[in-house]
Amino acid sequence: MKRIKPIGLLLFAAAACLSLLSSCSTETELSAHHPKRKIALILRSEEADFWRTARIGAEEAAKEFNVELIVSGPRDEENVDDQIKALREAKAIGAQAYVIAANDENAVTDAVNTEVPAGSPVIAIDTELKSRKVRGFIGIDNYEAGRKAGEKLAALIGGRGKVAVMGFKQGQRNAEEREQGLLDELSKYPEILVVTRQYCYTNPTLCADLTRKTLVINSGVTGIAALNAVSSVGVAQVVQERKLSGQVKIVTFDSTPEDIELMQEGTIQATIILNPFNIGYLGVKSAVEVLEGKEIERRLNTETKVIDQENMFWSDNQKLLFPFVR
């Protein structure tokens, strides 16, 4: 084997250094001309599984589009003040665009109007905002999602019986549209009686208490629609403790680890998947496109799908149930 002479080695090293310097210089130059955009992602909650998954989608888009993502959100989805505080903090550190999942459409709309600088685009995700600064909305058609839940529940109980509805918030547009879609679908079945409509907010303990009272007052309930993931936890807990799994059919929304396990066990019969990963990803992608001067769709409805015990192991549905698994 031919040995490299010392002088040759020195020349080789020098050339390598020059190459590295040139590469670094090029990267520095590119960075100077194309600095990372700062985009604020303000979630409804940093604790809920749904919003953790949305964050993963947003972070994936941030890597792809060279974005510095500023993530914040309250622990509780009822906390609007912390969302508005997060908006002001993002403005103070120079956010160029805002992706917001509002806990209260009116209060956050007011904050957007007063706090977001002119020319900084806002993308609303999950909850629509009425501000002119909002350039696009990304989320589900809640009415249609509610209708799908009603259709599935009606099929599970054979088109007849007593049904309880466990909602999550009165006066909130998403919640009301979801509930109305459910009720309109169930109204197509003359032998289905909706015996009660209760509201759990973000409190599974409250939902469990309300479910216990519902089952005591209304004997013979055959179906329960739990209109968000928190509601489903409280409902399933009570159905299990009263040994009614399989007898009382449960349809819920979202896909927490608890929901998936309960569906495998047969306590929950179906869930409506909302695909939060896509909501987060498309929110950041849309913000980048607006900053680049591109036109985006004013409204982009993401897919919802009914997942049950029969189709939950299909490969496409596994991707929806476990979007963070690569």
C-alpha cells in the first residue's frame, strides 16, 4: 500500500480545512439570507393527548420548513387568560405568524385584534376566529362528526332505546355543532329517545358523577355519546363499575391511550378520530405559505373517521390511532 508523504498529508488536510471553511461560509451566508421564521403555536392545552399530538404535527412541519416554533398553552382548556398572555409573550419575542387553537373564540378574537401586529398572519386551528387578521382555518366539520357519531350509535343499539348525551361545553361553537349533528341524526329514528344532555367540561370526575346520576334516574339506558375524550373517561369508568360493559354502547371522540384500551376491552364500541397531527402540521405549513406570499384556502376541513373494534387494527387506522409512531 502506498503511503502518503508528510507534505502530501499536510496539503490534504489544508484542502479539507478550506473545504469545511467554504461549506461553513456557504451555510452562514444562506442562514443570513434565509433566517428561520418565528411562528407561535398557541394550543388549547399542553397537557391533553389531543394537543400533544397536534404539537408533534406542528414540530414536524417546523423541521420541514425551517421554522423556529414557539409553543405555549395552558394546562386547562378552560383557561383563556393564559392563552392571551401567551399571545402577548409571542409578540414580545418577535413572532412573525400565529397558529392558534382558541379556548374561547370571542375573547381570543379580541386579543388577536389588539395584540397581533398588522401584517402578521394568523391561522386558526380547531376553533374558528372572526378576526380579519385570520388568513385561514384548519379543523374538522363538527356537525358532520356529530352526525357520524349519531349514525354509529344508532346502529349499535339497533335503532331503538334510550340514549344519554355527555357533552363538554355549552355556548362553545364546536361543542354545539357536534351535539347538533348527533341529535339531528338520532332524530331520524322514532324509537330512539334522548333522555338527557349533560356537560362535563374538562373534568372526568364531574362526568363520572353525571353518568352515575343519569343511569340511576333513567333506567334502561342503552347508549351513551361522549362528545370528547375527557367525557369518555368518566362515562367508561361508571359503565365498568356498574358491570354494564357491552350492554350500554359507548361512542366517543378522539383517541387517548385510555380510549384505545377501553375499545379493545369492549367498554367503548367506537370513536370518531379527528387527526390532530394533521391539524398541527397544516397549521404551521399554512402560516409558512402566507409568509411566503402564497394564497391558501380560507377553510380546510380535516378528515374524521369512525373507528371501532372491527377496523381498529387496519394499517391505515393504526396510523390515525398512533400518529406519533413512525
